[in-house]
Amino acid sequence: MVSTYTITVPTDKKGRHLDRRQAERRRRARFKRTLLPTTLLWALAILMLFPLLWFLLSSFKPGGELFTYPLSFLPREWTLDGYAAALERIDFAQYLLNTTIVATVTTVLTVALCATTGYALAKYKNPWLSVLGLCILSMTMLPGEVILNPMFIVVRDLGLYNSLWGVIIPSIITPTGVFMFRQFFVTIPDELMQAARIDGASEYGIFFRIMLPLARPIMLTLAIVSFQWRWNDYIFPLIILGDPEKFTLQIALRALVGAENIDWTVLLAASVLSMLPLIALYLVFQRYITSSNINTGLKD
């Protein structure tokens, strides 16, 4: 019985054979090139994670331990009194429901309208569409605070004041979302649409059966960002909502801050609870945010 052995000879990028010294020298150089960037990234990650961990661990500390000297990173006495007090002091379930309705409905409408608008601006040639695109893009140059007063007047005159729809409707169309979809649809070859038309697909069929599946990474990215925006929005719901039963979580958390003192144990615990839906949303959908192959089905 004859045994055979395979010897692997290291080569460079051009396929030339290297001796062991050259291969070892190249491995060391590659390690040195990656060591500094990796170390810097880990240092930045730790710097960004440290305040978040301090905030999270502080929510498990009793009130007297938050400002004791010297400060301790880990709680000396773990307690859930802050979470129990937060659930008792505010109607957390009602505020959570209000915020979920506002964020979910706004996100669904935002993704739908931004996708259709971006598709029209990218794939249909018409002079007035170009003017519309410039008008939408110019909205990114205005700070949100500048248009708060006119938006409030419009919402009030439409009879939507102190209503969740008064918060939802003005937040539907975002220039950033339209621009994201427009730039994505521009990269899709027109030959794909022409082939679908030859096969008898309607314009609606092309959009819903071809374009939207290809734009799934953009849809999910915009959905996560839009949900986060609406979930954390504070200023606009504050000027639109006056009934405490219709408050969102951010307004309810601000109500915990008194005129003279702040109950930090309750505020920290309630803030952690308000973050949990966003963390769960990101963990569920992060694996879907990947690039799509838009050249599927096309020949070179």
C-alpha cells in the first residue's frame, strides 16, 4: 500500500512560490497591519459600550447608592425596586401602546409611500417629476424646528390636535427615505423592467413582484430607522398631545422629572424599559439588512 502526501507550497498574489522565510515575513507584516486597526476598533467599542453599561447597571441600584462616593460600576446591592416603582407611578402599558401605535403605523406608511415615490422618481422620465424630486430633496435643508409652528397650525386646523393621527400623518413622508429608495432603484437596470413588460407584466406587477423584493434591504433599513425616530420623538408629540391618556413614552418619562428633584431610580428603570422594544426590533431584523443581487436573471 502506497501512501501519498500533499505538500502545500505558499505562493504570493501572482502565483510565485515563496520560501518559508518569505511566507513567515509576510504573515508577520499582515498581522502588524491588522493589529492597529483591530485594537482601535475594540477601544472605540469599549468607549461606546461603557456609558450604556453604566446606565443599565445603575437601574438596578437603590437610590442611596447612585451618588455615593466612591462611585461603583457594579451595584453593591441589586434591587428591582426602580422597575416596580416605574410600573406603579405611570400607566406604562397605556403609554407603551400609544407609542407602539404611532411608531408602527408611521413606519408602515413611510416605507410604502417612500418606496412608491422613490420608484417613480428613478424610473419614470417626466419634467414635473424632476421638479418634485428637487422639492423633496430641498426639505432636507430645513431644520425640523423651523417647520414645527406651521405644522402645528395645519394639524390644529384639520381637527387632529390631541389625536395620535395628528402625530402620525405629518411624519409619514421623509426626504431621507425617498432619497434612499430613489438611489437604489436607479441602480437597477432598465433591461429588467423591459423584460418583464415583454413577458406581459403590468406596471403594478413590476413594482410589487420585482422591484419591492429587490429593495427589501432598503425597506428594512428605513423601517428600523423610521421606527426608532418615531419611538424616540419627543418635541412633536409634546406640542400635539395634551391629554395624558394619549401621551407617548417619551413624554411620560419627562413627566417623571419634577420641578425641584428627580427620582433617578424610577427614571432609569423606565428608560431601560422603553429601550427594550428597540433592542428586540434590531435583534430580529438585523440579519435581513444585507445587499441584494439586482443582476439576477440578466445575461452579460
